[in-house]
Amino acid sequence: MLAKVAEKSYAAEARYTNFYAGNDIAWSDNGQYLYCLNGDVVNRVDVETSQIVNSYGAATDTEGNKKHVRIEDVEVEEDNIYCFALSREHLVTAHGSGLLRLWELNTGKLIKLWKAQHKGPVVQIEFSSCGKLICSSGGADATLRLWDFATNRCLCALKDFPGPALLLRFHPNALKREIYAVGSDNTIYCWDYDTKTLLYKMRGHISQVTGLSFKNAAADCNQLVSVSRDKVLIVWQLEKQSSSWHQLKVIPLYEELEGVQHLADGAQLLAACRNGKLLQIDAQTWKIRDLQIKTDFEISRLLYCAVKQQLSLVTTEQNILIYDARADAKSAEVELVKQLVGNNDEILDMCFLGDNDRYLAVATNSKHFKLYDTEQQMNCKLITGHTDTVMSLAASNNLLISVGKDCSIHLWKLSHKTACHLQPLTQQSNCHTSTIGSVAFTHHGATAFASACQDGSMKVWQLSRDKREENSYAFALKYAALAHDKEVNCVTFALNNKILATASQDKTAKLWSADTNSLLGVLRGHTRGVWCVRFSPVDQIVLTSSSDCSLRIWSIANFSCLKRLEQECTILRCEFLDHGKFILSAASDGLLKLWNIKTNICVQSLDEHTDRVWSLAVSTGSNRFFYTGGADSKLIRFGDVTETVRNEALDQRQELLQQEQTLHSLLHAQQQLEKAFILALTLDKPKASYDIICNFVRKRDSSAVRQLVDQLNMDQRLALLKHVKAWGTNSRHSQIANLVLQHLLGDALINNTAKLYNSGNLVEVLTPYVQRHFKRVSELSKDLAFMEFIVNCM
């Protein structure tokens, strides 16, 4: 057993999953956590580690396991969350069922739930500045309802506006009993919710209002700024004499606006444009300055943390960009400090680059790919440059090549001056006539690379560098070939860079001379398309994986199939591990399998993914860990735990031997039989447990037997029931078996745990033996009565 355990073993060390699916997002006051809406859950995400700390309204926990929410021992059925709001101590969620649920932030417990009483779904919800009141906006009844959750009552219903209100704000000062809402007519309405009267109507925007910001949190705050998708920023001034808001300034910004925020005690304004621009507006002179030029990201929300003086921009692709915002009375500056990936979609490819495989480049179903720093808590950098989906990545030390659906090839270099940054070197457009699905670098220094296309063509490119300039690279076409009749799924170089291998949907893999473009051989045998091909790092063999659910190992010398390994479904990727001793395969059902090449045995199965695993990245430097990614958007790091598992098995074996020695000593001395009985059940020793009970039966001590059974917990009773099953198969032991069974089932009929006893259909298995023993005892009783009759008649 120890040999099998110690052979090779991997375990998931970290999981990076989707935590944000769009719509509502909130930032905690201390800036440590982001609260992100993801379907039927609100995830609490640590900003530093990008890991999910807790989930509210969760039907699943952070590892994807089912988890039911309970309140007062009543199971609550989960439904989708439409919106949520955050205070310092609580979180409130509005669900599709019409319920509002209140959660405690620190413990994650569901405190209260109540009916929202709106005719349609709740589209917006907000906490008051004091955190004691909740305002909800209905989608169909055009009303605002104000709730005091401490007393479980609705304070008022405000109806004097055309709803629904997609933007709600309480006055930042708790002494001001005002609430602001933007109606469907793009007018800003203000109510005094104590007197339930409409105070102000602010008309000026002609499109949806996306942001409101008060100049400060003072009770006498008299300035309010609103932005809209009509590309206009309006500054509203409160006149004390007429007690009404009027337009102090209307500033056209010529860009769709998604958020606004006051900085430096109201001295500066920051506006976020949909196209990614950040604009600074001086609140005294109203001069406009670009803080950030146009980017490739579309912005949907702007968040600000006053404690850390940071702002975050949320993109339409669910990425979160965090900036340091330094502002004073005269100017403001922003600097990008962190990027979080809220939703990866499908992970298509990944590779390591940098010294000691520090960085991980990941291509997802997007025109931007991600660069993770594995040594800095997976700090992420979004790399822009492609105009369509990036399909494949390849790296050689500090160089990276990216290809995709835009038919272009981009060459990047890892920057040593800035952490987690790729510097673009050169690019070529229209390199292929169709989507480039795979790319591969040469080994031991990047002198060339190969690209494969969906039209069946393959091209090899010569990479050159100008020695006079450090970052001057260029690549030129060396040769092109029509490699296959159908789509080419994979291309790779041998370790000596002399042979090139391609795999295609035409059911074949081919070996080519990397220098002369001559076909060396065709690997035929797969009955469906071949997805992946890899060269062994130590032997002259080639590994292929296919849709025919098999892995095949081929000889380079004569192109014959040496071995075939079967799996249950399509094998999408495969890699050599531990210097060619093992094979790692990834299948379309999400299952990873580790194979021993010498014995052809699957030594481990890893079931962490729930959908197709498209990509594997194995650390070539240490071979101690690897990353996987797939259609379930999970990025998982697996580490080598062979030594740990081996040590645990040795410790377990040592403990087992000690327990067996203790049991043997107690039985030999006939002392502490109760302890010996527990050990016999733990070690699964039916003979030892039978001898102990038999010892009490011989002494006619039935109370001791009863006490022995009563002290057992549920797991020990189940183990004893299995021992009774073993005893019951022999008529010599049937008396003891039936005696113990009588005690066990007698207790089970009284308690509600009877159904737990039938683990593995033990009752059905025991029934025939009990009936047979009963029939035998009945026959013996008849014979005894007949003998007694004969004796009495003599």
C-alpha cells in the first residue's frame, strides 16, 4: 500500500474562480474587501489575494460544494439576487422571489428575511448613512419603500415620481433626513422621509443618470454633482433662500459618463467615462484635465475608498482596476496599483515565463490576456493589444508570443523594471488567413517559433535580435506548409529543436524536419481528431491525445504505436511530468489523470474541474507544481504532495501497529475489555470483538453486554453491525450475533436513527442469515420436544 501512495501524488493548493458576474459591486469602508454580485451569491473578496473569503445568499461555498442556508433550523431555498446594499455591519440582498434578506457581515449569518411588498422585482436598494434604514425601489410599481429592519416595519412608501429608480442615494449626513432618487424621466427627486414630502425636483439630464456625488458629508452641504450618459456633468447648488436646487454649472464632457466622485474635501472632481478615460475637474475654476487617456476597457462603474484614498474602475468584462488617487486643492493624480479579474470566462491556454517560472500568462475568451505574478498573491495585469480573442500563448524565458482570431502575432518581453509588466516588442498582422490556434517556441533560447492555423497550414518563423539594442526584435517567415487537411490543434518542437510535430482534426499527427520543411512521418491510429502532441524530455517518443478517448505513445524511430492508455472521454491536453516518468492528461469531463509510463497504470485522478479542461501549464524548472484552466473558468494550482502523503501513510501505519499491539496486550491480560472492544471495532477485527462479547456471555453477564453496546456512538454501532454480519454467516457464532443484533435493533426502533443502520443494505444482507438460524433453532426445538415426549412415554 505504501508503494502505491509514495509513487506520485498531487493536490490542489489554490483555486481562483469567478467572483463577479456584473451589476452591483461595493467596497468596504476600510478598503480591504470588495462585495461582488455573482448570480445567486454575493462574494466577499479579499483585495490583496483576490480570493473569496465568504459568500452571502450562497447555494455553493467557495469550493463549489452545495451549501444550504438555514435560519432557525428552517432550510431556505435559494434564488437569484438582483441587487444588494452594504453598510458597516450588514448586507441586504434583494432576490427574485421578492424577499429581502439581511446578513451579518462578520459572521455571514442570515439575520432576517421579509417580503419586499413591491409588485415587481426590486431593482435598487440602499442603506441610510446611519446604517439603520433600508430603501428599496420596485421595478413595476414605481415606489420607494423605507424599512426599519430593527423593528420589522415599513416606515413609508414614496410614490410621487415615475419609476423605477435605478439610482438611490441618502444624504451623507445622518442628521439630514433626505433621500435622492433618479426616476425614469432622468429627473433627480429628493424627499424628506420623516415628513414623507417631496422637497426638490432637479431636471437637466436627457439620458440615464449614472452618478451622484455630494461635496462633503456636512449637514449644510449645498453642492451636488450628477453625471449622465448624455455626456454632461451638472453641478447643483442649493439656495437657502428659496430652498431649491438650481444648476450652478453645466459642463459638457463629450463622453458617456459612468460615475463621479469628489476628492480633496470637494476641491476636485473625478469623472469616469465609458471608454476608460478619467477626467479631473477643478471645483473652483472648472478646468478639465485628462488623468487617464482612452483605454481598451469599457467602464461600467466607479467606486471610491476614502480610507485608502483609492478608486476602482469596473469594466464591462468584470475586471476591476484599482488606482491610488492622490489629490489636493490644486491637482489630482492616479496610479494603477492592482487589477482583479472578476470573470475569466473560458480559459483557453496558459504558459509560464520569467525566472523560476514566476509569471503565468493566461488566455481567456477575450481579446485581453492576463499576466499573473505567482509569487505576489497572484497579482494580475491585463495585457491589451489584440483586436479579437487570444487563442494561444507560448513563452521562452522572458519572451512571450500571443496569437488569436485576429490572425496577428504579437511578441512581448517581460519588463524587469516594472513588476508584472509585458513590454510589446513587435507584431505582424494577417500572418494567417484564418484563426491561429496554436503557437510554439524553440527550446534552449528563442531562435524560432511555429504557428498553426485552422485552415490546416503551418508556418515557421525565424526570430532575430539586433545586438546593438536590447529590445529590438524582428521575425520573418522561414517557410510555410499545408500540414493537414483539417484544423491543426497543436504544434510543438522537440527538445533538440530539429523535429516539429503537429496534431490535427484529420485523425493524424505528423513529424516534420524543423530546418528543411520535409515530412519525416505520419502517426496514424487514432479514430478521431488529435488534440495535443508532446515530445518526451528524456526518450525518443511522442505522446498524443485524441477525441477517441485515448493517449498513445509513439516511437520516433519507426513511427509505430508503443502504448495506448484509455480514458472515459475526449482527452484535450497532455503533458510529461517528473522528467518523463509520468503523464498528466486533461479530459472534457474535467477529470485530470496521472499515468505511470512504465506500468501503464493511472496512479491518481484529480476531480477539481466541472467542465472541459483546455489548458495545462507545468513548471519546467521544478516539476513540483502545475496550473490547469478550463471552460468552468477555474484556475487551479496543483502541488506535489508525494512526500507529505508518504509521511502521513507511514504515521498512520505506525499508529495502526501501536493500536494492534495494545489490543493484543489487553486481550492477553483480559483487562479493560471495554477499551479493547472499542479498539477491535476501530481496527475492524471481528474475531477480537467476538471473543470479548463471548467472554461476557460465558460468565452469563448480560448487563455487561448491554452496557458494552450502549456506550458506542453511531459510527461504532455501524462498525459493530458489520461485525455482526460477519458472525452471522457461521452457525457457530449465530447466538452471539443475534444477541448483539437484538440490542442494536432494539435501540434503533426506539430512536430515529434506524435508517442510518442500513448503510450498505446491511439489514437486507442479514435477513436471510437470521431467518436460516431461526429455522434451524425451530427445528431443534421440535426435535427436543419429540425426544421429551418419547422419554415421558417410556
